[in-house]
Amino acid sequence: MPELPEVEVVRLGLAEHVTGRTVAAVEVRHPRSVRRHLAGELDFAARLAGRQIRAARRRGKYLWLDLGGEQALLAHLGMSGQMRIQEPGSIDETHLRVRLQFTDGGTELRFIDQRTFGGLSVEDVVDGLPIPVTHIARDPLDPCFDPDAVIAGIRQRRTALKRALLDQTLVSGIGNIYADEALWRARLHGARLTATLTRAQGRAVLTAVTEVMTEALAAGGTSFDALYVNINGASGYFDRSLAAYGQDGRPCPRCGTAIRRDAFMNRSSHTCPRCQPRPRHPHP
DNA sequence: CCGAAAACCTGAACGC
DNA sequence: TGCGTTCAGGTTTTCG
């Protein structure tokens, strides 16, 4: 489940179901899912056995289970990763990649990932962050998120606004859905050059990001199919509230003009041609 | 520094 | 029914 609200839904579920439990055994069913654990899958399993999970944390789209001792089980869900809590002995999912069992003999934690772009690793924690997360910027739901600093960073770039929003080292957690939704809410076009963005417009788009993510989280995230589900396998329903993403041909909820889809950055961008006119000096 | 493209995968949807 | 194409909520690397 990719973007911040979906990852946060998973984090909340993990916090409820695995905090305080001690890992008994780890089964790696697909080596690719632990490829970022450079010491290999045997080392991965050995480093988890006997460890107690203290907390479930997140920054942007990265998720980790605090193991104490300045180590953590780090997860990135990639495009299709899921975390599921299941009864021991229940049927293995088709794309089950990693299984964690606990010393209490209760439910097990499963990492399921169709496309295997995601993965797990055990990482050292420095200043509260697993090493691979240290280059990731704070996300809009972080209590220490500093919008003015992010706006300054965006304005210093020489690129298009949407590209900046998707840059996880500037502000994290934003993916293609919430970038399009926030730009629509702020009435800005993603091809707008960051250098020409006013501070007020920067503030508007970051406010829109925060609001749309908060609303999506309250709805349990965005899900179009069974690939994006919470730890119990349930889908969120924010897809019903999307104004732009995936709405090509449908009327803009604000003005009724048909939403259009264009190729941008090797993916799709959805805009209202009336509310979000293409900038005159577009080319990034 | 910036951007484009490819790479890493599987499966669903669609056109013929 | 089957085959080829295109597309998908991401990140990283490589090459100009």
C-alpha cells in the first residue's frame, strides 16, 4: 500500500497487533523480499528471533518495528506490499513472501507482495531513524514538519512542482494519487516551475497535501482493488472522494469541466484544465 | 544539479 | 480462447 495514508493505516494495525510481542521464528519464502538485508536471509531471520517489538513507527512511506537496542525491522511496501495479521495455519496467500511467528503462539505477521518491489530488512537505528530512512524528509503528518522550510526548499529547485512534491528528500509520503489531489485542491498545475511559485501558493499546496492525507487516513486509505488493504485485509474507501486522480473524462467536482489525463514523468497526471491551467512557461 | 529512461516484478484489462 | 500491448498507489541507478 503505497502512499502515506495507506502506510499509516498499516502502522496503526501493527501497533495494535504486534507491539510487545516477541519474535519466535521467521520464514523467508522469497529471497528478493529481503534483498536489502545485505547479510542475507539467514542473517535476517537470526537477527529477529528472540527480539521483542517495542513500537511501530513510520516516516513518509517507510515503516519500521522498533526492536530496542538501536535496531529495527524496516519495511517498504513498494507498489504492492501488504502486511497481514493471520491465524497460524490459515492458508498461505499466493504472494506470501515473509512470515513472522511469535513466542505467544498467537497470530502471525505476514508480508505479502505481488510485484516484490517492496521488502524487509533489519537495520541499525541512528538518532531514531533506521539508516536507509535518514535521507527521507519529514512528512506532513510529522509534528515537527516545517512547511516554510519545505516551501523554501521547493522554491530553490529548478524543476516542476509535481516533481518536487514527489521528491521524498524534500517532503515525504506523497505519491502520484495525493500529488494530483493536492495540486487540484490548490488549483495549481504540476508543470508549474517551482522557482516561480509564490510562498502563498507553496503554502496552499502543502496545506492541501496535509488535508487530503488526513481525510484519506480517516477513510482508511485509498484502494481500487484487493492489492491495497489493511492488516485485516479490508480496503479503505477514499477512492470515492478522489476529485482528480483516475477521474479522466469525469466532471471536475468544482467546475464540471472534464478531468484530463496526461503523461508526465513517465506516469499519469490528472488535472482539471479549467481550474489548473497549464503554465505559460511550463517546460521544467 | 537536473531529467529521462531503464531497471526491478506480477497480473489485470483491453484490443484484435 | 489466446496472444500481444499497456498500465499500475515506488525507488534506484545510469547516462547525458
